Amino acid sequence: MDAENDETERVSARTRQAVGTVWRILAAASLAASLALAGCRSTTQPGAIGVERKQALLVSSGEVNNAAAQSYRKIVADASRKGLLNRNPQEVERVRAVAKRLIPATAAFRADAPGWQWEVNVLTSKELNAWCMPGGKMAVYTGLLDRLQLTDDELAAVMGHEIAHALREHGRERASEELATAAVIGIAGAVLGASAGTTDLANIVADLTISRPHSRTQETEADRIGVELAARAGYDPRAAVTLWQKMAKASGGEPPQFLSTHPSSETRISDLEIYAARVDPLYQQARKR
């Protein structure tokens, strides 16, 4: 009888332990979700294209912008030391002239954006790339200009897209998402005694199921805001379509959309055609000024 009671007690203890573990994991998930909801808002006005998605922002804008400025200084210094910074005065003048027209248009989405400490440089690289860090720190690679032979309208489409990422604070949003995910995985791993390998796998799974689909959303937002910025600045928004046609041709075969953080070229071009037409009246109005 004593042995039977001991076994019953052991089963009961294991049950209580399992229930406790489940509740601690749920509490961790609930905490992360609550934090995300607490910082949920949209970083921009909807504009004519109507981007109104609320974003979970757990990291302060100041922290992210300071980190971006520090990183940008290092990138520029490294490029300068290697002789890869602003080597072609005509290209630099052209890129900065497009930026000068696009930056005032950012006021349609954020009143504070035209007053950011904008910096625009050209980096010598064969990569088809350009980016805009939080707070308006930009770079355009010569590969885009030389390999794709961009028109000014197409260049405005690229730069408008990258500026849109900064306006929407997508970098800050991604950092916040990773913070929330790490809270759940870290606490759950500690509760379950998970090995480092198991936790790493959990991070990968979380990235595939949460971060990557959301990154496609961010890319689509940047596309749509980008065509509006271009239109408001007097650049033909339809150039975004020809830009991505060139990009698709230059990049060759691309991975299936569900395995990529970016929309497929076909999806992207179809969406851009719709939104370029939607903001065409803004373009026509800007041309008259």
C-alpha cells in the first residue's frame, strides 16, 4: 500500500511540475504579447496609398537612430579609407539631387522627417543595392547606376523605396520583434532546460513563421510609399515598374516567394502597377509646379 501511495505521489508531483511548466511558458508568451501590444501604433500617416498597419515597437526611436548613426559613420569611414566613397562627382551630384527632391515629400507621411539629419553617399560596389538607415542615413551603390542604367525616375523609385523603410521605422520594428521572440524562446528554453542547439532551432523556426512573412509586408509597404514619394517629388511613379523589370532580369532566377523575405518580382510588379496608377494625379500635380 505504501509503494502504491509513493507511486501516486510521484505521478502527482510530475503532473504538477508539467502544469507549472506550461503556465510559465504561457506567462512568458503573454508577457511578450503584452509588451508588443503596449507599443502598438503606426509610425506614419497613411498618405494617399493608405498604409495604416500598426507596429509593435519595444525599442525607442532614439536608441535605434543613435545606433544607426554610429554604424553609418563606420561604414562611411571604412569606404573612405578603401577609396570606395563618392569616387564619381557626377554620380554623387545626381543621387543627392534626387534625394533633395524626395526628402520634402516625406512630410506627407511624417511631419518630422524633412528635418532629420539626412546624409546621402555613393559607394563603389558592383552590388545592385541601396539602403536608408533609421534617421535618414542613405547609400546608393554604383552597381545600381551602372549595371541597370537607371533613369532619374527609376533612381527616385529605388531611393523612395529605401526612404520608406526609414519612415516606417522597419529596422526598429524588426528589432522589437526579435526582442519579443527572444523573450519567449529564452524563458521557455530556461524552463525546459533546452540546449543551445534546440534554442537556435527555435529561433530559425520563429524567423520562418513570423519574421519572414512580416518582412514581405514591410517590403510591400516600402514599395507603395516609395511610389507616392516619387510622385510627390515630380518623378514618374510608373518607373518603379520598369525598375523592377530590370532588377528581375539582372538577378536571373529567384527563389520561390514563400522562401524569400522579399515579394517575388511578378507579385511586386503587379502591385506597383496598381499603386503607381493610384498616385499618378499627385505626379501630374507636381509636374505643374
